[in-house]
Amino acid sequence: MSAHLFVFGRSHELSFHELHTFVPNPIIRILPDVAQVDNLQAEIDPKQVINQLGGTVKIARVKGSIEAITPEAIAGFLDGQDGSETFGVSLYGSQETIDTGLLKSIKEILLAKGIRARYVAAHEDQILTSVVITKQHVHELIIVAAGQGFIVGETVAVQDFETWSERDYGRPFADPKSGMLPPKVARMAVNIAGESPPKADQPLAGKVLVDPFCGMGTIVGEALLAGWNVIGSDQSAEVVEKAKKNLAWLASQGSTLRGDKVVPYEFLVSDATHISKIIPEASVDAIVTEPFMGSTEIQLKVHNGKFSMQEIKNTIKGLEKLYIGCLRDWQNVLKSGGKVVIALPQYAISGRTYFVKNVIDRCENLGYTVSAGPLTYSRPQAVVRRQFYVLTKK
């Protein structure tokens, strides 16, 4: 057993909560974007783990600690076992810099030991990307500021950027009006809905996950890959057909869906507030969804400065009514202790924010406990920010 560092992508809180759900070990939050997991079992393959997580971009095995960033201290963690070393260093949580002078000094120390060495320098943010590490076959050391010193880790797995990008941009159908949740974020939400990490050869023992606003099928696809039995539903038959074709495309990617071990899935056409009419009572373990978040016309008006505050308030009021209606209906299909992982919209306008507050305020009366949230995901300059909440049926 050993300690590992998990480095998160842009959505720090969502990524941390995903990791907390996924890994049973105690987790130490070192920085907003770095956490340490101690005593990770030796049989756990970091490369397999990182493929199951949406929010973690790197996993590093802790090699030791240093008091100060010096060429000698860093070079001590580079052994060049095959007689050569292509190395790089990423620095987290410190105002110090890893400049080319430092890297050249490390190279010279390695050369003096008889190790052929070359270095790859990080950009201004002091962090090597997964693309650079993969494409240039870099042996990366991660240095993380902690207390009065630094933790040093050796990267053992990086996120497969090509596969995630293909799932996002390679699918046949994508429609901003029917959901823009990226696959990585969808996977995080799906993992948060689970009780424990799924294994490649052991799907979640027949557990059922539903997305009542399935749109193009992103959450459905990620839930399938994570081992759930899945039901996707949307009120538009046309959208459902596109989602089916996206899932057929995903299945055509071969081993992506584990061949003949694909867990079952189906699609329904239904209003999200009435899924209890077609899904059996108390048959669902989790609902994971990004619901309708308001007309895109409102968002365009905000960008163009042609909105009215009354229009925004009416939009929020209408969304609250929709979501409360959904939660009331979903009570019927969820098992006791079942989870709802839902992205609720927060409108950011002229320095103020507008949120569907009544939805959270009424959760207890609707039969839910707020287990987590808000866990924020938003793009820069976005009018609508997603606030993920985890609700548990009482």
C-alpha cells in the first residue's frame, strides 16, 4: 500500500466529491486541485482508476518530501533505470518557479551520473498537460506545496484526453438546446450517484439509473460505461432518436462498452414530471440529470444586454415549478435511500446571481435530504452556472 496524489481538472469541488464517493480510503485535501489518498491498495491500477474518473487528470505515487526546491533534491527522485530520462516537473500551490535554469541543472546532475537526460519545460502555469506528458513520453514529477515543505510524487497515470474528446466531439448528434453537459462532467455526476467504484467485470449488480432529461444521451452513455443499467427519457421523440443513435455510435467504438458485457439500457418518451407513469414504483437506485435550464433566448438577451429583470424572475419561477414537480414525481420511482444528482441553474447577471432557491428550501417537505451541494461547474463568462446537488430520498 502507498500514498497517491490525485490532481483535479477545472471543477475542483465536483472532482473532489467524485473522488470522495469513489475511493473508500481517507482523503487529505492538500490544495483545491490536489488531494492525497493514503494506503491505496497495491492491486488497484491507477490507469484503470483514472479512466473511471471524470474529474481527475493525473494520479501520482508519493515518492517523498523535500524542504526546498533545488536541483539536487529533485534529481534524487529521477533514477533513469534504463540509462536515459525524459523528465519534467509540475509545481502546484507555490509561487516559486520551475525555470529552464533549474531544469538544466537537474539534467547536468543526471548526466554526471551517466544518465542520458532531456527535459520538457512546463508553460507559465508551471504545470505539464496530459497531452504533453503522453505525446512526449515524459517522466513527470509533481511537486505540491504542503506546510513548510513540498510533497514529491511520480505521475503514474494521466487522463486519456483523446478518448474523452472523441466521446464529446465525435458523436453524431450534439444540440446545445438539448443539453451541453460534457462527458467528463456527466461521468462525475454518475460516479457521485454510486455507492462504490464499479469494476470492469462487475457491473453495479443490476442497479438502475435514470436520466429523465436525457437530451443527446451523454449521461446515459457515461452511466453505461460505469456499469449501471440505464433508462433515458425525454419528452421529445426526435431527441430520443438522436440519443439512440449516439449510443449506437458509442457501442460501435468496440471495447469502449466492454463488448458482449454491455449492461442493459432503454429509452422512453415521457415528460420528466410523469415518469412514474411508465417506470415501476421503487425500482430506481439513482436519478442523474441536467434538466431544462431555461430558454437559450434568455441567455442570448443577457449577452446582448436586452433582458428585463422581470423576465429573469419569471424564468426562475417557472423552473422552480418544473423542478419541484419533477422531484415530487421521482419520489414514486426511487427506492428508499435512492439518490438524485441534479444540476440546478444559477443565472449570473450584472454582478448578481439568481438561483432556484425554493427547490432546495422545499426538499425536506418533498421527502429528500440534501446530502451535498452546491458543487459548481461553469464555463468562463457563462450566464448559466450549474450547481450540482445530491439529494437522498428519505
